[in-house]
Amino acid sequence: MATSATLTTTHLSTFRNILDEWHQNRLKTTPTKGFLVPFEELQQSPKKDALKDVIVAFRTRPPLPNEAAEKFHADPDAQDAAETEAAPVEFCSGITVTSAEPGVFFAHVPGMKWSGPTLTHKPYEADLAFGPDIGNEEVYQRTVVANDMLSLVLSGGVGCILAYGQTGSGKTYTMESVEHRVARDLFDQARMVGKRLVLAQGGAEASDTEAGDIFEFNVTFLELLGKHATDLLESTEEVDAQGNPVRTEIAVREDKVGNVRPNLISSVIRTSEELEELINKALSHRRTSATLRNAASSRSHALLTISIKNKLLPYADEGQLILVDLAGSERHEDSKDHDKQRMEEARDNNKSLMNLKECVRAKAKMAAEDGFVHIPWRSNKLTMLLKPIFDIESRQPSRAMIIAHVSPHIQDSVHSTNTLSYAAPFKTIPPKPRGPAPYDAEDPRTWDHAKTVEWLTAQFTAQAMKSRQADYNVRARSAQLAGKKLKPLEPPAPGQLDLGVDVAKICPEGERAKNLGMLYTPQFVQRCLEARVGEAMTVDKLKMVAVEIIGKLFYLILTAKTKKRNEIMKSRKKLVVDDAYGDAPRREEEYDEDEFLEAQIFWGTDWQKTVIAAYEQWKAEGRDWTNVGYPQTVESMMMKFREHKAAEAAKEEVYDEGNPEGKEKEEAV
């Protein structure tokens, strides 16, 4: 049985001895593992699992000076309380990092048995594990930079970073550092991506390109307190009884086309300094309240959303970077002194966190399976705001990073296990390699290189024919105005149509449609610009054509995935029904489903009463109900139903014969 923080402090010396013995035994067999790549070489080393949809990281902070003595106290009624009170309460670690990458945390959970205090050592796995000696810069580099989050959002994808954990475990400290470092690096990264696009279309030199010339950045900052959403960028002087600012509530719902876009203040930013200033302003407006675990605990979820529009590719999807500092979770011992309003806030926060857990777990499962996986993102306002991450019908590539924070103290180990148990299932193992899928002309994932080149050639040919026809129509119209008539447009000779691009450069040897489908839209456009030949298409025309073609490819892939999931779902439902109930024991060759349903409606509740009565009688007599009794009972009721239908039909016929005038009027109408 797990112990409370007070009882753990009472037996702290015993737990410390048990923990020291465990450390010694562990180091004899399993040394502590560090990160695969040293921090100094991190930026030059590609990350193997950078393409994972969900990345999980654990983090624990160092203890603060005098924190253990101020927050934890012994039980005054315990037998050895006098000894404990005589000695000062010192820090005892409740978390041990045994491996940094892949990450492994051991939570040391105190317990009590008849023989005395005990410790249970529970392991939890993640992609990364940050111990108390890891600084914010390294956390940022190994999460955001190593997983290419900035390039993802600048290329039209959606990136999301969530900080979760117990109140006072360091979530806000981590997220604020990530937000400020994103502000520091975002514009430099945008400048690099923009330079490549400009050079690919033969534009200005790289040194002449600014991030603001290529991208437009819009920022919103939303606070979700329980069920109520407000805008952190709204200025107000009105305050409530606790001294928190009172703001207008924002509605969170889907619009006509299915987008979730709250009516927030959207600020256009052009420099890192402007973004830094906006973040500081919004964070100063966030609600905080004192709790037993934290004097300035964040009582709400804060969502910073940076939307990025590519001016060079106006038809491409907007990228989004969503940084979420979740409200701190609390156990009953830490929240029992809350007032009614605070308890309601804690309840709503816990509901939203549970909904978020289901959505993230489903997304991680979907990434590892080909079958249908339902993501219940409409269940809560928090997950609705994160729709771009969870919507399975979205064409945008997305990536989510979960950073679970735990307290370093052994008195908080029980809560730490809850946090780690919440986040650990999000970690997914890459699917095992499978054999090649059977060829499907409608599924680009099964195409080989030749088929991919053929499809691309057909797409560019269609665009070239469309342009050729448009030019002819213009010339024909001009000739008609001049009183002349042009000859009909003849189809081009084989190999004479100028496509404007070298398809072999867009899809080099060895690549397939599946590889092209993994590219971001700007990357595909860049390939097309680099493959441009001749003057058949202008740069602007080629960019529009490239966006349209890659959009068609994305649509084919999405349609094939949806079709596959639907087929799996249908087969799964059929299998479950057949295994559970078997085939219906009635002779379906004598009547179809529509007639059978019509008969049940006619009989109403008498249908089931008759079947149940017959079942009891046949079972009591020991006769075969399934193969004989049930078919006979149903057949008897079906015969009576048919007799009733025949009698009704005869009445209608008699009525029609005796009233021919009415029948003629009815037919006329």
C-alpha cells in the first residue's frame, strides 16, 4: 500500500537506506546509459526516429533549496515522530534516470507492510529522459531541434509540444524556455527555408532574402480555465475577487467547414523581438493561484499558436506550431483545502487531461497500425483546439511532443507514478517491416518507380494540354475578331509536347510515389522549380501546377488509407458478430430481410413474447430449439403475417372494383 507524503517523511531514513542499497545493486549489473549523441554533436547528427508522429519525453527538476524541509513534515502521531522531528527533513530522491535515450525512469514508491516500510521500484519507458542536471537549452535541442519541428511547421505541417505533470514539477518553467527559444530561432530557420525556395526559382541571392519576404507569422494566445476560454492578449483592467483579470469568454466550436478557429486577437509579428514581447505580455496575464504544492500554480491550460503562411506558395496549407502548457494535476492530499470554485476547476482540468490522453494514445496507435482508429477529439474543448493534430482526415503532416514532468522528491512518488503512467503509453514502437503491398492502381503507396513517373508525366501532360488549348482559344478569338478563321488544333506529335519540367529530376531513380507523399508541399514545389526546363511555363505558373499535383497525390493517398480503414472496420465488425452470435437460425431462403423486419413491426412486443414462450416450452420438453423449434415458431408467425397482408390486399382490391371513379381520380392526381 502506497503511503502519504507525511508518513513517507516520518520513515525517511529507512527509505533512504533501502534506496542506497538498490542503487548499489543496480550499478553492479546495469550501468546508467546516456544520450546516443553528445550534446556538442547533436545538431550535426540526424535523429533516427525524427519521423515518429508522437515523441514522449520525461523530465525531473533538481530540488530547490530547503524545499523538502518547508513542504514535507512528519506525522506527529507516529511512534518514531520524535526522532524524525529532531533531525531536519532533507531531500531524498524519488526518481532515478537509468537511461537517457531511450528514456527510462524508475519511480521509487514508498509503501507499508506488516514488516515495516518498503520501496517499490517501478520502471517507465519513453523516447527521451531528462534528469535534474539537464538544462533548458539541451531539452530544447533534443526535442524541438532534433525532431525538426521548426522545419515541419515552415513547410506547411503542424507541430505540437505539450507539457504535462503535477503542479510544481516544472512544466511552466520548461514551456516558457521552449517558447522563448522558438522565438529566438524561428525567424533564422524561416530565412534559411526561404532562401532555398528563392534560389530554386532562380530569384535573388540568398543574402537578399528576409524571413518576412517569404513567410507571414500570426500569433494567438488562448487560456482555457475549466470550460471557459479567454484571450490572453486582450487588455482589461477589471479583476475578480482573487485579483485575476476578467476577460470576455471565447466560444470554441467548429465552423461550417469543420475548422476550429476561436475569435482571438491575431497579432502579425515580423521579428524575434516582437514575438518575445508578445509572449511576455500574454504570460503576465495568465491566471495563477496558491496551492499547497506551489505558491503560483497555473490553474489553466495555455495554448500559444503560431500560424505560418508561405507567400511564395499561397495555395499551400498554413503551418502551425502549438505550444501547450497544461494545468497542473493534483492529488486529493494537495487539493483538499481548495474552495468550491477551485475544486470545480480541478475537476474540469482532470476531465480535459483524460480526454487528451485518449486522443494522444489513439494517435500513437494509429501511427503504428493500418487499421481504423477512432480519435475522440470532439469530447473536450482542449482537444478540439488541437484538432489539426488529431484529425485523421487532415492532409497536413503532424508531429506531437509530450514532455511529462515529475517532482524529484520521494514524498511525491505516488503522484509521479500517475504522471508517468499517463504519458508512457504514448510511446510507440516503430512497426515491423512488412512485405510489399499488392499493387493497387488507386493506391499510390503501392506504385513502383515506373508507375510514379507515368503518373507524374500524365499530370504535367494534362496541364500542358490545358495551357496549349487556352493559348489556341485566345488566338482563335483574335482571328475571329479580325474576320479570319484558324485551322482546328491538331494533337501534338508524340514526344513534341513541352511539359516545362524534367520529370526524371522530380522523381529520380529509386523513388516512388510513397516517397513523394512524405515530402512537404514546399519541398515538392522546390523540386519542380529545380526541374524546370524551357519557357513553356513561367515560375509562378509552375508553382501553382506543382501545388495542384502534390495535392492530388495527397488526396489519393488519403482516400486509399480511408478505404483501407473502412474495409478493415467492416471485416472486424462482421467477424465479431459471427463469432459472438453465429448465423441466425431461421430459413432465410423463404423470406428476405425486409419482409422479416416488416413482420416484426407488425407483431410488436408479441413477437418476443411468442418466441420466449415457445423457447421455454421446447426446452422444458427437451426438444431441439435451435434447429427445429425456432424456425417453426418464426415460420408460424410469418405465415400469419402473410395471411394478414393477403387479406388487406383483397380488401383494397374489392374497394377499387367498387369505386372505379375514385380510382380514376386518384390516378389522375
